[in-house]
Amino acid sequence: MNYLQEDKIMNPLSSFLYAQPSFVEGIARLLDIGGTLQEYNSSLTDHQADELALTADWRVIGEDLNNAIDAYKTAYSQVSDQLIEEAQKALIMEQYYLDQE
């Protein structure tokens, strides 16, 4: 995968309609002034292409939501663990001071 976006590799579903040229084809495109070497992945009908693109878009959205939910759960559990630890320390300190009286 050659698609980078802010240090993350983009999902291949984001650009599946575009053909991936080889290195030699990429060099040839530099010299292709008329754009005759431009090619796209094809579908049988326009409707099929739209359906495939929409399906891919929604799949990527679902994956992004899952990643966001996982990141939230990770951050929440880290904060929760930290709060529990601080509360336990406070209880220990409170018990210590009560025992001193």
C-alpha cells in the first residue's frame, strides 16, 4: 500500500476504483502528455460501480467508527485505572491518619 495520510496507511477500499500502476507504468505516465495511459478499474454498469463505491465507503466508515470506539475504550480504561489507583491511595492515607488519632 502506497497511500499515507498523517502517518497512517489509508484503507485500500478508499481508492479501489483506481488502477494501481506498476513502476514502469508510472514512469511511462510521466511521458504521457495526452493522458492516454490513464486507466480505472472497470465495472459492468454505472450502477454496479456506484454500488461498489458506496459499499466500500460505508465499510471504511464502519472501520473508522470501530477504531474510534476502540481508542475511546483504551483511553477510558487507562483513566479509570488511574482514578482507581488514586482513590485507593487516598483511602490508605485516610486510614493512616485515622489510625494516628
